Amino acid sequence: MQVGGKHDGGIVQLGRDVGRAGGGALIFSLPMLMTMEMWELGLYLDRMRLLVLVLVALPMLVLLSRRIGIESTRNWRDDVLDAALALGISAVVCLVVLALFGLIGPQEPVDVMIGKIAIQMVPASIGALLARSQFAGSSGEDDESPKEARETYGGELFLMGIGALFLGLNVAPTEEMMLISYQMSEWHALALLVLSIGLMHAFVFAVGFAGGSPTSPEEPWWSPFLRLTLPGYVIAMVMSLLLLWVFARLDGQEIDSIVMTAVVLAFPSALGAAAARLVL
């Protein structure tokens, strides 16, 4: 009877974890599931570019599972399985929501359906993995997770990459982002770049948000700026350029237009990078 009770408890816990992951996938992906540009991109986006996005996201999901994950993991094999579970849950969530919206159906070609679902799976899978840290109850069942060990330098940069990728994904497909870059002058772009870096530094070190990293009196102000803020902005810029390429926003553009567009997208990406260090 005791064995059966433990087995039943494991099934209940698994169902709870999967349900929580599904909720996280829905909440994190819903803005993009209801964005027209994402529907169109799933229709005509080059499948090779979409594959690159998924391949870039896969190791990030495994590493994110290592830190948080849907379930407690003990080794890299568990982390890979956890990331695969997150992708599977995300695919089901995106399929159901898009079908309910009438955006996919049996009349559509299989490759179109796969494209529409796959492009939504990356943000949804991030939400599925983050659900445990954001939505876990205080009953003690998740007291040991997420891992509370002090982050390494590489771990902090990785979290900034996750935040930049997620928030950038929300903006990169939209026409408004391109229109903003066309309206701006070089001085506007420079001011936006300075503002992005300044806000990144202020959010984490200066303003005192919960989860921030206040500097010690012995540490000069420029040390965390050079060690984390500037590398974080570089990560946000790299993620922005990757997303712009994936979504075909750089095709046929001159170098100055590419820089302007990247600076615009790096603004939300930089805020996402800073926020990731606060909430994860």
C-alpha cells in the first residue's frame, strides 16, 4: 500500500508539474499567439532560419532546465528530458490555442502547421520551464527548487541571454519595430543606446529592485558596469541581430539601417536581460 501511495503521489506531482508548465507556456506565449505577424511568419518564413532559431534555443533550454526546470533534475540527461518535455508541452499548448483561434486546421498543409507552431514554441517553452520558479506554491513541495546557489559569472550572462531572447521575440516580428527605426535619426539611436545601457545598470545595481545586486562599498561603481552591464548589452545586441536575421528583417537593408534597427530591438532585449537577473 505504501508503494502504491508513493506511486500515486508521483503521478499527482507529475500532473501538477505538467499543468504548471502548460500554464507558464500559455502565459508567456499568449502575446505572440495573438500577433498577426507571427501567424504570417509561420506561413512564409524560410524553414532553415526557423531551424536555426530552434537549434539556438535548444541548448539554452537545457541549461535553463539545469537551473530551474519543470521537475527537479539530477544530471544532464534529466535536463535534456526536461527541456524536451517543455518543448512537447509548448507544442500542444500552441496547437490548441492556434486551432481555437481558427489559424490552423486540417485543411492546411502540414509544413504550414509545423511552421506556425514551431515559431511559437521557443517563447512558450521558456515559459514552461520558468513556471516552476514563478508559480510554485509555498507548501514546501518546491522548497529545493529553483536552485538557490550563488550564480557564477557565466550563469549570470546566460540568464541575461534568456531574458534578451524572450523579450526580443515579443517585438522582433512586428512592423512597428521597423517603423520606429525608420523614424529615428542617428542622434535618436545614440540616445536610445545610452538609455538602454543606463537602464540595464540601474535596474540591477542602482535602484534597489528585489533580486538586484547592490555593490559593496569597497567595489568601484565601474566594476559591475564593465563586468556585467556592458557584456549584458552586447548579449542583447547579439540576440537582437539573430532575431532580425531569423525574421528576415535584415534582408536588403543597408548597414546603417541594420544598425538602427538593431539598436531599437536591443532596447527591449536589454531590459529583458536586466529583468532576467532580477526574477530568475
